[in-house]
Amino acid sequence: MDAAKLVKMANEIAGFFASEPDPVAAVDGVAGHLQRFWEPRMRRQIFATLDAGAPEMTPMVVEALNKHRTRLEPGA
Amino acid sequence: MQDIFVNETAKYAHILLPGSSFLEKDGTFTNAERRISRVRKVMPPPLAGLADWEVTVALSEALGYSMPYTHPSQIMAEIASLTPTFTGVTYEKLDQLGSIQWPCNEAAPDGTPVMHAEAFVRGKGRFVITAYVPTPERTTRRFPLILTTGRILSQYNVGAQTRRTANTVWHEADVLEIHPHDAEQRGVVDGDFVTVTSRKGDTTLRAVLTERMQPGVVYTTFHHPESGANVVTTENSDWATNCPEYKVTAVQVGKSGESESAWQQRFEAFAKEQATLTPGKG
């Protein structure tokens, strides 16, 4: 899948969870959505994109990926 | 691909598995009201003589995973053993009651006609104000019109089922509905072939002038695959379910010298070739 599209999708997910009043719940919500609805290849690729440096990725997505890496990354 | 018809997806499939209609299999049907009803076989499936569930069983066995079911009631018993909202569902009870609305379990042995009467599973409902998400799609001088696609009553989606019926009398082709003012500006008269072009692609349809449309908005249906409505629409979708944004595509419309776009010509050749690979039931 196109990495730019994945980043766009992740940013849109974070855009929704930004409505969550509790910032911790917001970050956990983003990670929860990725875990439930993104298949392993998509999650593997978003971490590769994160590691390569993704300036378009919003801070909430970066935080969610870093905080929940062990849970989200397939085979990690 | 498994269906009772050689549908649009079949054109891209490597293997076609036979499907059975509701008259050709035993089982249950659960509708949007959570109502589980029995489906009863009155005639054998015509092709391999196998009901859908038997095809799944045969496929699983062929792949090395044993599924020793001999009747769908055994499959329901397994569902009931694993699903808290189905623990009370059996074929015997379905025969007794006629139909059951899940949840059906110890707390609700005869099923549940109304859910969430007093509270949701989480307690009271929770409302959160979310930000407005505008479409990234924009009209410009190059693409000044908004294309909206939709359905009409007499056909269902791409028409795998309804195009095989006399309903085609009411809708034999997808057309582009356009306001007479927008048409006049483009030199288009009723019945002309027009090309609808977006940033994504283009397709050719017959124009129908109608004041049903607002100026600035054009409309077509997607009941005929050769119309290629989704060749034109964007890849935008919502964040939660990836539901495509088929109602907002910036387009330009112009008179066409041809009755088919390049994509439509390719699709026609492809469909013809595929038809030779799936003889018999069409």
C-alpha cells in the first residue's frame, strides 16, 4: 500500500479521536482502532514509515505508535 | 468467488464455486431486526448438488481442516456454544417459536424484541462533539460540476440480479442527468453522448436534461458495469469504515463524438473475453 495513503488514513483516525476530552484515551483510541481494523501488513508498513521519518504524521499518531508499539507491531 | 450468478467479481476470479439460492438449502437467515428465521430446502441445488455450507465444508476438508458437519443445525449449535448472545438458539426452538430475535440466552430464553430499553451495554449513551470533516474534493474552472452517483428503485447496485429481470424495461442504461442550463452552456441536447471527466478518469454516457437536477450538480446511477461510474469517482473515504465518497466528485461534462470512452472499450473487450471462460449459466 502507498505509505502516504496510510499516513493520511492514520491522521484522519487521529483527527476523530482528537475530539476525546481525555488526551490519554485519545492516543489509546487511535492505537485501538489500528489494532482492531488494520491488517498486519498495514501496521508493519506504518511502523517502517515512522522509523524512516514521516513529517506528515500528526503528533497524536506518532505518540500512539510509539506508546503501543509492542502491541501493534506484528511479530515485534 | 461463490454466487448463484456469474457476477461482476467473477470476471476477476480464478475459481468459481457454485452457490445455492434460499430455496436450495437449509439454514437460518438473520435480518437487520436481529430476527433469526429458518430457511428450508424445497429443491436440490442445480450444479454440484451442494448447498453453500457444504461447499465451505468441502473447501475446508480439501485444505486439510476437518469440518464434520452433516446438517446446518450442528453449525448453529457450535455458534450457540461460542456466542454469549446466541447460547439459547437451537433449531428446535426456532421451530417452536417461528423466529427468535437475539440476544437469546439464560437471561432472555425467548429472545429480545427490544434492546437497550433502559440502558446500553456501557450504561447511559455517551455523546461527543466531533470536528466537521470537509471533503478534500474541490470544484475548479477545470472541474466545475459536482457528480453525485446513486441508485434507482428498479435496479439493485451493479444489477447482478436485477439486470437479469424484466426490470431492465425501466432502466436499460445509466444516463447522466444534467440541468438544462448546464447543458445549454456546453452545447448538449437531450440524448447526446457526453464525456464525464474528473481528476481520476472519464466515462461516456447519454445525457438526459432535467430540472430535477440543481444547476451545478450532475447525477448518474451505477447499475450497469459498462457505465464505469467508479472510474470517475474519487478514492476519498471516511476514516472509520472506508465508506467511499461517491456523492462528491468534481467533474466537467462535454459533448462526446464517441459512444464509449477508452476505458469502456477496454471493459467491453475484457467482459467478452471473460464470457468465453464461463460458458453455460450466465
